[in-house]
Amino acid sequence: MRAIVTGSRGTVGTALCRRLVHDAAEVVRWDRDEVAIDDYAGMEAFVARARPDVVFHLATASQPTDAARGTDEGWRVDYEWTSELAWITRQLGIAFVFTSTALVFRDDDPGPYTIASACSAEEGYGGRKARAEARVLAQNPAAVIARLGWQIGEDFTGNQMLAWLARERSIRASVRWIPAAAFLVDTAAALVQLAGARAGVYQLDSNEGWSFFDIADALRRRHGTDWTIEPCWERAYDQRMLDGRVAMPRLVERLQELRVGRSA
């Protein structure tokens, strides 16, 4: 396999590239300094030259919006770039995998969510991703969309739950919030599998029902930290994304500490 990866230096992108290399795939990393995302002809030429089997579009906005210049970086990356890549891959006959988010569902519209659940987010990051999902399938009906929850890494770096806990150190964690979540290694493996999947929306979630307190406290015990994880009963929200077509390992298979000390 030969794959173009956008957002290759991000948390999920790094894990995906590592998995691709492990699987003996050739990785072409998209460098925005060399291929501008507002140059359609340049983007199409780059993809055509690279001749990939698949484009994994994982990138999210890494620069702030510049209101003075009238630029909205979030919209450009999450929607406009996504739309162009969907069309380019359609024209060139290349598989396209776009990562979306559980945040396409509002937390006042609790799950668990199935593929039949309608996106409800209208504003912010979740709203942009919801619009991008619809645009992707309009531009490229053969595309695959993978919704992701909160990722869990094995160290304290990157944009993932373990790193967030290490920064916060003392938190109130709800025993009534069941977050969409998965370990990075499992998400990366699933994304590679989806490169050959039938078109449509998929939901990558390993949480079989553990609360945020359960997960945070289990991670504290696994890593032997001195974090303070205080249970609370606020924010009753089931964010789980159900999808029997995607074989994601259960959280407890990766995090054995969940077997002891589950919240009531």
C-alpha cells in the first residue's frame, strides 16, 4: 500500500503512520509548506504524482483564525480542504478515508449513537465536521468517513486523554459520562482496515460502558501517578458510538485496571 497522510505529525496521524510502516506500507506525508491547501491545481498535481492507493485525511486546524484578514483556519482545514480532497480522489480513482469526530453529536442529545443517528452539532468543531461529512459523500460517494472519540495513548504526550490527565493532575470526573474512547493503536489499526472498506460512515469506539471516572482512575493506577481523580455525578451523557461492522478491542482488554474499582 502507498498512502498519503494529512496531519501526519498529529496524535492520530503519528499512530497511523507508525502502523502503516509496521504493515510495510509506503507513507507520503502531506507538507502544507510545499503543497498549499488553497491551491486546487497544486493539490491535484501532488496527489497525481504520488499515485497513492489511499489518502488518509486526518488534519485539523493547527493555526489560529485570523479575523483581521478574514481567514477562518478551522473552516479552511475542516471543510474546504476536505471537500477538495474528496473531489480530487474521486477524479483520480483513489480511496479516501476522512476522520470525523463523536462531536458531530451534541451532548444535550445523548446516545448511544448508531449509524442511523443524525448529526446534531451545528456550531464549532463538531458543526464543521458534520458539514464536512455531508460534503465528502456528495463530492466522493466512494469515500469512507471514520468518526473517532477521545484517544488514549501510552505516554504523556500529544492530544489524547492520558496527556490531558497528566497536565490537569487534579480533576472531577463524572461517573455519569460515558465517553466515546479508544486506544490510539486500535484506532490506527482500524483506519488501515477501513482503507479497503465499503463507502460510508463508520464509528470507531472501544468503550463498552465505562464512565470517565472509571477510565481516568484506571489510567492513574496503571501509570502509578499522584493525580487526584475525584468522582462527581454531573454531566449525565452517554457518548458511545455503536458500530458492529468495526472490530474494535474493548477498553478493558487494553486497560486491565478497569476490572477493579468500577464506579457504582
